[in-house]
Amino acid sequence: MHSVSLNNAPAVQHITVSNPFDGSIVGTVVTTSADDIGYLLERARRGAQIARRLPRYQRSAILEKAASAVEKNKEEFALLIVREAGKTITQARKEATRCINTLKLSADEAKRNAGEVIPFDSYAGSETRQGWFTREPLGIITAITPYNDPLNLVAHKLGPAIAGGNAVLLKPSELTPLSALRLADVLVESGLPEEIVTVAIGGADLGKALVTARDVRMISFTGGFVTGEAIAKNAGLKKLAMDLGGNAPVIVMENSDFDAAVEGCVSGAYWAAGQNCIGTQRILVQRPIYEQFRTEFVAKTKRLKTGNPLEADTDVGPMIAERAVTRAAAMVDRAISAGATLLCGNKPSGNLFPPTVLENVPSDCDVWKEEVFAPIVLLQPFDKLSDAIEMANSPDYSLHAGIFTNDLEAALDAASRIDAGGVMINDSSDYRFDAMPFGGFKYGSMGREGVRFAYEDMTQPKVVCINRLKT
Ligand code: NAD
């Protein structure tokens, strides 16, 4: 059993974390009421004072040690992810490995990215000046995270924030708080002064209190658009980093490596039961290979095993909760009513949603326009690359896109014309490396994750300028 590490806080409420697969109880955690925000802030203010005085070598050593501790306890972390988030054990192990990398990258960043010399003599008039800028902490950062990557997305906030010398008020998803609490424990066991990271468990009310608090300098949020909009309205004059949803397109051209394209799209569509911000949602296939692609894609989809995420041969685990299943099924039903054809899937059982393929979905359906965040994928034929790019770009927001082709010109043309934070060539949309800049491109896009980029967002430059009077 975990509890919020707050001394003297009058928190008495608990929430129960349950396994999305079988409903069993995974843990019980103490929640913090929005009314008790004063305790959190008091502690975070102390944390910010301590953090800014920690030399870079110490921040780095703590993060490095924490990475080793996660590595040593990797299986425990993976099992926690399976139990609270429902990811398959294979996917959970991968997330734990990525968390180790994120912490190691953060340890490097703490030492690497301290500032720069300013070239004052590059324009006339400032030759007598010499100086530099340093990267200074912001102070207190509120970090709010979603349920679908309950460990690594937390590491993507804590790692760069600690590297930058900040204190963090972390509110993980109330559905999956255990991995975050365990990671915070590991950081403290690795030498992090405990006031630097405060984990508070609760829902929207607590989130709102953490967002509105005057002492907070930045909100680093990962989650859905509706929440992102509420946070932006409530935040006031604070720095915002928003990692929001996707609706990723993948273009498959007739000259692509066919097998790699089918394989990549199947993996991209159903990873984490489709609860993946860069999951492949719309597959646009060039007409001459459309029939063959559809046949192969549906056949491979039907062979996937949906079930117990702890079994090593399970491909698709449960969705997080019944309401997520109901929402996804309603989106499919509306698309079918509007004229789409169901090719397979769409018979949910409990929280298990079998991989589902639709084709000819009208472009005004929400399953085409909105983020589906479920193991549901849409197939659509196209004739010319420009038509596919237009379809790819049709939603108002985007994170990642992919294109399979052996034509370098076409790949580069698509990469330059697709509006996305990342265009993966000969990969599905579902590729992310933790050191690359990661974020959205259109509506709601603010800041980037990927350790170096988050670190830069989470620090502020301070200039020191020396005027040499006797030259
Ligand atoms: P969500 O927006 O419902 O919740 C995210 C977090 O915000 C939770 O901790 C929640 O308690 C908190 N919250 C809710 N209301 C709040 C409020 N008014 N003020 C402050 N905090 C509040 O998202 P979710 O359902 O947990 O996660 C799924 C979403 O996250 C999807 O849209 C997905 O695309 C997105 N996501 C994005 C990325 C990315 O890096 N871009 C990664 C993973 C998930």
C-alpha cells in the first residue's frame, strides 16, 4: 500500500486502484483534497529552495542512480504497469526500459545543458561586453499525467524537471497512481531530497487547485484536449507545456515494402489496446494495393490474441475502464450508421475491445475527425499522394504520421507537407525515441517533450554581462 508522502497533511480519503482486466484490487492510496493545497505548496516551496542549490553533479548522480534502481526492479515496475493500466506484460517491460532511458538522458542533460557564451562582439557596439547565459530553474512545476503510460510519461516530467533544478508537484492519473508513487520512492531512495517531488493523488478538483496556485511557474500537462483547454483557462500567467491527443494517419503507397507496411500498421494500431497518443488511427492505402492490403491487414488483425495482459502471448489487453469501452463502441456504431463498413471486431466483452477495422468511414464521423484512443482503425483508399496528404491533414490537430514508400522523393514530399510533430518514414506513426522532440503540431501544441526539449522548457535563461571598462 502506498500513501502520499506528506507529513501532517490532513488527508483522510482513499481511492482504490483496480486492475482493468479483472477488476481485482491492486492498491489503495491516500488522496489529497483540493482544500489541502496549502500543505503541498509549502512543501514544494521548500523543495524549490533545496533543488536550486543542488549542484548539477548531484542532480545527475541521483537520476543515474534512480535509472539503475528501476533497471534492478524492472520486472516489479512492469507488473505494476500491467496491473494498474492493463498493458500487456511485453508492452509494460518496454515501458519500464524506456523509463530507464528517460532517467539516464535526464542525468546527462543535468550536466550537459548549463548555458552558453553570448557572442557579444558579433555586431558593432557591444565589443566591450563579455558574458553568458545560464539555464536556471523555474521553481515549482505542476506536472499532470494520464493513465496510458503511467511510468514513462511521469519520468518524462520528473527527469527533466529535476535535471533543471526544479521542485515538482506531480498529479498522476487517479486511475494509475502506483507506478508514479513507486518512481518517486525510487528517486528519494536514490538520494533526492524528498521535498523536491511531491506526489498528490486526486482527480480534476485537485488538478485544478495545482494549476491555479500562484506559486507554480509552469504546468507540464499530458492528457486529453478537453482537460488541456480547462487547464489553459485556469492557469493564468504560467508557462504551459501541453502534450495532447492524436489521430495519426499512415500512408501506404503502392511502391512500399508491403509486408513491412502491414506489420507496422498492425502494431501501430493496436499497441496498448489503441490507448496510445501516436497510435495509428487512419490508414490511407494507394488504390492498386488497397484490396490486397485490406485482406492481409484484416487477416493479421483477426489473429491477434485479446485477453489477459499477464500472459506472454496476449497482443491486446483491456481498455482502462468500462466508460472508455462504451465511448469507443458508440463511435463505431455511429460510423456504421453513417455508412461505414465493419470489417472485423467491435464485440466488446467487459473491458476487452477486440481489434476493430472499419472502411469507407465518412469524413464527418467523429471516429475520423476525433481521437479514438481505442483499438479501432480506419482503412481508406487514395489515388494520388496529394489526396492522401490532404486527408492526413484534415483533423485540426496532430501528433505523429507515417508513410510507407520506397520512393525517396515521395517520402520527403510527404514529410514536408504533412502537418505533424513527427513524420515516420517506413514506420507507422507509433515510433518514439525518448531523446527526440515530441509534441503536437496544430491546435493545442505547446512545448515539446523528449528530455533535452522538456529540460529547456523547464529552465529559464539568465544573462550575466560584463562591461570591460578599461579597453
Ligand atoms: P485526461 O485529460 O482525462 O486526464 C489527464 C490528467 O488530467 C489526469 O491526471 C486527470 O486527473 C487530470 N485532470 C482532469 N481534469 C483536470 C482539470 N480540470 N485540471 C487539471 N487536471 C485535470 O486524459 P487521460 O484519459 O488520462 O489520457 C488520455 C489522453 O492523454 C489522450 O487524449 C491521449 O492522447 C493523451 N496523451 C497524450 C500524450 C502525449 O504525449 N501527447 C501521451 C499520452 C496520452
